[in-house]
Amino acid sequence: MIELPPAVARAFVEAMRAYFAEADPAKRGQIAVLQMHALRNHWSGKLRLHDVEAMFIEMREHLHPADQPNSQAPKRQRPQAARKAAATKASRSKRRS
């Protein structure tokens, strides 16, 4: 576990939000590379770009739901049995027509 200064930790979280808000994969990579270099100043072990992206993904789950980019309530889906029944009913009504 890394003990980061508060300013570095806050910058990492802001970069993570920017990473997930960015649609362009090249720009996402640039954000991750900048954070990798910032973390290397506080980490003595091996740190790869993949590690930083994995941290972003893992930490994303811990954000407050309002802070998560593109966070929308999941659409409710009918149970599979109800979908099958509706499909069967629709196919029967087509046959009768």
C-alpha cells in the first residue's frame, strides 16, 4: 500500500474522473501515463501503465454514485419468464391475424 500525500491523492482521483469522462483512447492513455509518473515518485516497486489503469477501474467502484461518470440508474428488465410470456403472446396474436 502506498502512503500518498493528500494533494497527490486528490490529483489522482481527479485524473481518474477525467480518464473515465474522456472518450478518446489516446487521451485516456495520456492521463494514465501522467498519473503513472506521479505515482512513481512515491512507489519503489515496478509500476506499469496497465497497473494504473487497473487502479482507476478498481477505484471507480468506490466513488460516490453522483461522482461516477456516466452513472445512470440501470434499466429495470423484466424477468426472463415474463419476457418469454410476452414474446409467446405476441407470436400467438400474429398467427390469429
